[in-house]
Amino acid sequence: MTAQRPVIELRGIGRSFGEGDLAVPVLKDVGLTIYPGEFVAIMGPSGSGKSTLMNILGCLDQASAGQYWFDGQDVSSLDRDELALLRREAFGFVFQSYNLLPGMTARENVEIPAIYAGKPLAQRRQRAEQLLTELGLGERLLHRPSQLSGGQQQRVSIARALMNGGQVIFADEPTGALDSKSSREVIRLLTQLSEQGHTVILITHDQDVANVARRQIHIADGEIVKDTGEDLARNTTPTPQARSRNGTTFSDWQEAFKSALRSLRSNLFRTALTLLGIVIGVASVITMLAIGEGAKKDVVDRISTMGSDLLLVRPGGPDQRGGRWSVTTLVPEDFKAINEIPGVLAAIPELTGGQTLRYSNRDHQAEINATSFEFPVARQWPVVEGTFFGEHDEANYAAVAVLGRTTADALFPGESPWAST
């Protein structure tokens, strides 16, 4: 009898969680060899490490120590993408909770692995229907998970595990949520898969379920304490192999778009609320940006009215320049001379002070600014109503005044100061 090459070989596998002194060992120096077509049951109480071992075997987790060889290849040398490719093409997973997408039909759930593998629509649909028919669900292809019994859902998950070939089938407590009749049906299906050449690794704590397997491995406290032996005598059908990817980027995007539409359609109320939230959020951002831009424009306009090229010269402290005969402020001749400098639009004097103004029976405390007739030009403050005093008024010391808006509203509420004079 010629020995076969093992499909799975573990050498000194260890797995710990945590680091340093806080590290907790879950698996300790595990060595295991599994051959193609074997039906292996891994047993152990809760916390024994059997689920951790399955995660390492299924490349869902990586060992902290040791080597894992799959079909002659060192798994530890594979990067993340290569591990994902291995899981997609060589492994099939059957879980206790089924893990079916509720918004998709039985056929669409089975098609999912083939979508990631890039299979054409017609090819994957034909294979999904074939698998479901073989598992007794030919009349329930378009039923959603909520319309199927627990046993039927588990059969859908088995079909999904076989979609890309399923060289190795990992079944984690597949009968844990089923009644006795459905449990027997699932175990029968797993046995048939083993007879067809699939390597089946069953994780269970039920001895009756484990008795169906030809080989039983008992694990306790992270160590293999019992192994009934390797099934080498049985002639097995050639194990299904991984298939190459033949999809295109366009088909990937197309399937992703279809999947997104199905997800949105499965819960219209939630989708509507989500879209409403997005619309409100975007509208709020746009509104705040508009308010910010408006406030910015208003500030810029206010600054521009003050003149971006305006220079204010204010007197300093007493005797700032030093010396007994020093001049400490500007005189009228100074601003007249400045007006003659090329490039100067206007130079004006300003002398401010406070005073109480009265008109009729109304008083108002106002700030008075004594200045030149060129004030509107220098300050860029146009007159809203009436006229500003002119050069002739200034030269003849005419008794004229220009009211600001605040003062005009206080002394002449509801009427025009121009019309009252």
C-alpha cells in the first residue's frame, strides 16, 4: 500500500494570546497529520482549544509557534492575499449559526464564494442550483433564510462550502442548533462528502456525532490526548482541487453593485432613514459653509470700507521725542503738506470728543469728530442722505454738521433729519 501525501500536517503548533508574563497558552506543541478524504472529528470540552485549532487549520488564525503545511506548502510563508486565496479555493466552512445573509435567496447565498472567485453568472448559477438540488433543496432555490428550517439552512451552508470545490470542509458544531432529525441529515451529508473525496474536519463535543467519523482526535488543555489513528487504508476519490479565477474587474464591480442593491432593498425603512440622515448632514455642511462665506464677505466688506490703504497717525505720549523744543503732534500745515505728496489720495485731520446733543425734547450722548471736507474720500464713507460740507464751508468755518446713522435715529426717530432742517 502506497502512503498518500498528507493534505494537512502540523508540526509543533502553539498558540498563545497576550504577551510577556500575561501570555495565555491555548495550544501546546500540537502535531497532527490528516490525509485526503479522511473524516476526522476533533473533540474536547469547552476551552480545550479545539476551536482555536480549527481556526489555524482553516487559516483564519496564525500559530504563535510551529509549522503548518497544507498540501505540501508551508502556510506560514503565505501573505494575507495568498491566505485569502487559499481559504477561498481550498476550504469550505460550515458553522453552527449558518451565517447566511438574510436578504439573499438560498441560491444567492450559495453563489457568494463563486462571486469572489470571479466565476461567470451562468456558471455559478448552474452549480448553485445543482448543489442545492443534490442536497434536496431544488424547490427552495428562491427562498430566503427566514423561510427555511434550521436543517435546510444548514444544507444551504454546506452547499456554499462546496461551491468552489471544497477540498477541505471544516464543520464547527454543525448540529449544535438542530433537532435530532436534522442533525442526522447533516451528518449523513458530511459522510457522503467524505466518501466523495472531500476531507471533512468536524469540531464537536458530542460523542454520538463524533462516532460517525472514522477518526477521532481528543484535545484537552491545548494538547492532543488521544488519536484513534490515520485512515490510510481507504481508497478515496481524488480530492476536488482549487479552481483558477477567471473573472474580470468589471464583473467584480457589477456583482458588488448588485449585492449593494439587494442589501438596500432588504430593509427599505432603514435605507430611507440612512439616506435622510446623509441628506440632512450634507445640507447642514452646505448651509454652514454658506453662512461662513457670507460672514467672511461681510467682514471683508467692512474692512474694505475702512480702506485697506488707510494710515492713521496718532499722537504719542508727552515729550516722546525728547527735548524741550520738540513738536509732539502734527499741525494743520503737516496734513496740507502730506496732501501734496504723489500717490496720497487725501490726508485729513481728526479731533474727537464726546458731547450731549439735543433736538426738541430728545438728548443723545454722541462722539464728535472735527475733520476736513475730504473725510468721505479718505475714509470711504459715502453720504447716505443730504450732502457733506465742502471746502468753502471749511474755509469760512460754517456751522454745519454731518450726523451718523445712530445719532440720526436717536434724535429723529421715524423721520428724516434732512427734512427737519
